[in-house]
Amino acid sequence: MFRTTRRVIAEYIERKEREAMNSVEREFSMLRKSLMMWRQREMVGMFHQWADWTADRIALRVRLAERAERQRFVALAGREATRELRKAELNKWVPRTDPVSQNTYYEHVESKEVRWDRPARDFKTTHVRPERAPPSRRLT
């Protein structure tokens, strides 16, 4: 009788161990699945962060390219305006003939400046810096 009780107790312990082991394996499997899902969500979140960062960088490159294009356009327009200004300034010098010596001299129409030699083509033009745009209009 003593042996059968021991055997019953051993079988009971063995059954409880198997149940505990099965329970641990099930919980471990569920935990693993949960961790895998979290990892996948984390990877999806990281992908979305990367995609947002990439979209921001592309938008920044586009803005910088547009700014560079505007700067090239302004520089080209400035050079063209300088050429036109120089041409207009040169046209303000009118050739006249000195009645005494019959030599040609040049008189500036606006300033009434007089010179004997033909005015050079490279008049100095003062460069006026444009005012900075308010912060709300500046590109970042």
C-alpha cells in the first residue's frame, strides 16, 4: 500500500510537471508570437520614419534646386540689366564739336560733364543689395 501511494504521488507529480511544462511552452510560444508582432510593428514604424525622412530630404533638395535656379535667374537678369544700364549710360554721352578747335568732345546729357576722350564702355555701376525677405518668405 505504501508503494502504491508513492506511485500515485509520483504519477501525480509527473502529470503536474507535464501540465506545467505544456503551460510554459504555450505561454512561451504566445510570448514569442507577441514579440515577433512587436518587432514587425517596430520595423514598420522604423520604415515609416525612414520614408518620412526621405520625403523630407527630397522636398529639401527640390527647394534648394528651386532656390539655386532663382539665384541663377537673378544673376543672369542682373548681368543683363548691367549691360543695358551701361549701354544706356554710354548713349547719354553726346559728341559735340568745339567751335574753336573743331575737335570732338563728349558731353553727358544729364550731368553736363565734358570730356575730350570717348567714354569707356565699362561704366561702374553701384551694386544695390536687395532687401532680405521676411522670415516667413525665406526658404529653410
